[in-house]
Amino acid sequence: PGSNVTFTSLTGTQTPSTNALPVTSNPAGGCRDAGLWEQASGRLTLTVGAEGLLENTTYRFSFWLRNTNDTQEAVTVDIAGTVALRATLEAGGGYVTAADTSPAEALNLTTVDE
């Protein structure tokens, strides 16, 4: 919980803003079934599924946006990940959670084995 994948620069669409844009993941479970779509900024935020992202696994996320009828140049989509890290505490056991925001390399988000 707490990890996100964000796509930005998806501008020039007719798809209205919604907190429930349908999204699929392959393999299944990579993200929740719906993302937060913000039309004005062209930003789609996906929440990573409950099991997190598996190490050495390529994920494909699919969603539909409707283009306008106007001609436009192709956009360059930026992708970033916000990753909630879990680390075991030596003395007391349990977990501590911290957030680390870093840009993702194209569609390749790399995770580290806990």
C-alpha cells in the first residue's frame, strides 16, 4: 500500500476527469481496477495492487482515453513511480514505511526484493 505509478503529459483528450478510470494490468494485480484521471493536466495516477509489484516482472497497464477531433502532435508521456518501502527493524521486529519518489525508466519500473 502507498505505491503509485503516474503517467503525465496525456493532454488533448475529451475524457473527463474521474477518480474511476478503468485500468487493467498484465499480469493481473499490478494496480487497482481504476485510476485517478485528471483531464486538464493530462495525468493518470494508478495505485499499485495490494501485493505490490514483483521483482524482475514487466507490467503492462491498459486504459482508454478519447482524443479530440483536432489534429495534434504526438505527445511524449512521462512515467514516474512513488514507492512505499518496507524494511524490517532489527531490534523490535515489525516494519517501518518510508516513501521514495523517483522517475521511472520508460515503462520499466524496477522493484527490489524485500
